Amino acid sequence: MTFSDLLQVASERLGVEIEDAGGAAGVEIDGAPVILQDAGDLLLLRAGLGPLPAEGREALLAAAMEANWLYQGTGGATLALDPGEGGLGLQKYTWLDRLDAEAAFKTLERFAATAAFWRRTIADFVATPAPAEGAATPPPAADGFRV
């Protein structure tokens, strides 16, 4: 699969036109803005998740680091501080040539669901700071893997 193929599949499945802007494209899926980027043989998915709260920042970062452990709370993506925005970001690389249309769209859907989960988690931390231990780890999905 190529980056152009992926954009075509996503456009068809989502019912929106996703335009290639020089190797990058943006789309909103269930309220989660996602950037798709052509990285040669790889696809980079990334999403800004919002600013970190002043109160509860350490607890949120601890929960994010726990979620990164073996990707158990990130669906194979990585949470990190976005040096440009100063907030938390989510990113995932995957090999384009290993994706068919179904796998590509599922990867995009799962990434968007993970981004939406972490956006809600950050909003919850802003509203009510939570304790670090297990505070933001989502429950396992039906297939046994967490989002």
C-alpha cells in the first residue's frame, strides 16, 4: 500500500475528501484530529492531545509512562511531550507495505480511538487530578489488548 492508497481508502470509508498536502494530511475521526504523514516506507500517525494540566501534571505523566510500557495503554503508539506545543502527543509508525486496505483503516481507527481516550483523560485530569497508579490505563479491548 502507498500513502496515496491509504488516503483514498480513508476518504472512502470516512466519507470525506482527505487531501495529500505534500506527504501529509489531516482528518478528524470521532472528534480526534489525526495527522497522517508519509515517511517513505513508513506511515506516521500523530495527534496533539492538549496541554498538560498545572495541577496533577506529575500524575498524568506517570500514567502516560505506565501506558507506554509494552504499549499496554496506547495501542502500539507512543505518548510523549510535544516540544513544539508543550503538551502531550501521541505517535505511531507502521510499515505501509504491510497494510492492506482493511488493516490500514483499522490502524487509523484504533489510533484515533486511542487519541480520543487520551484527550478525555487529559481533560479529566484538568477537571480533577487523579492519582498516578493506574489512573489512566484503559481496560483491555475485546481482543485482549488495551486501546
